[in-house]
Amino acid sequence: MRSISENIMQVRRKVDEAAARCGRNGEDVTIIAVTKTRTPEAILEAVKAGLLDLGENKVQEIQDKYEVVSDAATQMKTFVNWHMIGHLQRNKVKYLIGKVYLIHSVDSFRLCAEIDKHAKANGLIQDILVQVNAAEEDSKFGLTVDETPKLVEEILIGLENVRIRGLMTIGPLTEEPEETRQFFRMVRSMYDGMNRDFSHERLDMQILSMGMTNDYEVAIEEGSNMIRVGTGLFGPRV
Ligand SMILES: *Cc1c(COP(=O)(O)O)cnc(C)c1O
């Protein structure tokens, strides 16, 4: 099995190649190391190799690892950005605010209002992405393509301490990455449309979070600038 740093080099090379295929620069694609189920030791290996964006899908895991990993990063004279990429329950929001750089999984006004409330109490503006379930799979959280602009509008009108930075989607589970392309394209097109149609001080759409180990190359070809990679960096989850 390859080491984590060898895996990182390979992912970076594939990112560069995918970006080059569509006239972009691989450096414009943020690689989030998805660290769910990984030990602090494994995570710090990725941090040492320069991956400073870490993604978790459970609040508990962020709470468990936040301090030890962030402190070790500080000792290395660097810092990490934590990303909440998984489904978020409203009663857990309070544990995240002040810790996470970006919440990728906003899929309802009620959840966003809770984020807003705790951001306000902490005197900060929380950056968020709206999660789109483009394939409309029952098993996935997120809004349909039709529901998304309406939620964005409600957030902009009703909430003051969140800033919408873009959209996130999870490609449908399939062995064949090409099958995900149409959904990435759909979300990209919505992202472009929202950039065109909305103008607001708390809408700063710069981030398209699409692509995981199986499909990040297709996602980048379709415009993704933030990919979430776990297995491809750390090996199979145990
Ligand atoms: C686990 C997870 C990933 C990473 O999945 P891999 O297939 O291991 O790359 C990406 N996004 C979300 C939301 C996840 O939960």
C-alpha cells in the first residue's frame, strides 16, 4: 500500500491533469482531506504534506479531533481549516460555530437559522454552502435543483450572520464516474446562474464543492473547485 504522502502526490497530479484538460490550473482546486474515521496521526501526516483543509461528516468527530490536530498544526507553524461536510442536526450546530471554516451541508432554512443564531452569539459570520441533491436520490440530503434558489433567497432576506459561498453536491453512488457528469453539470449551471442573478453582500459565490475519490476528475472537468477526498488519500476506511 502506498503511503499517505504518495497518495497525496498522485491525487495532486490527477487534479492538475483534470484541470489542464479544461484549461484551468490545478492550484485553483482545493483538496479537502476527508478525515472521518482516521486517527490524529494519519491526519497530521496529510497536514505535514500540505493538506490544510480537513473535512468531517460527524460533529462528534470534529469535537474529538479538533484540539489535538489544531494544536499540532500550530506547533508546525501552520493552521488547518475544518469543514463540516456531512448531514447536520440543528441541536449539534452549537458545537461547531467558532471551529469550522465552512459548513457544506445546509439544506433547510431551519438549520441555517440555527447556524445564524449561534454565529451571532459568537460575533461572527459563518460561511456556508447550500447542498444540492441534483440526482434527487432518496438516500441523500440536500435540496432539489428547483428548491435551491428559493432557500438562497430566504437566507439572504431572513438571516444576517451567514454568508453563502457556493454550492455542494454529492454525486450519485455509482461505479461509473461518467454517470455523475450530468449532475455536476446541472449544479455548475445553477451556480453560474446564481452568480449572475443574485447580488447581495452576504452572497459571495466562489465555491463549488463537488467530487469525491471516485468522481473528482469528472467533477473538476465540470467546474468543481473544491473536492472532498478520503479513501484516495488514506486508503479504505476501516
Ligand atoms: C466520506 C465523504 C467524502 C469522501 O469520500 P471518499 O469516497 O472516501 O473520497 C466526501 N464527501 C462527503 C460528504 C463524505 O461524507
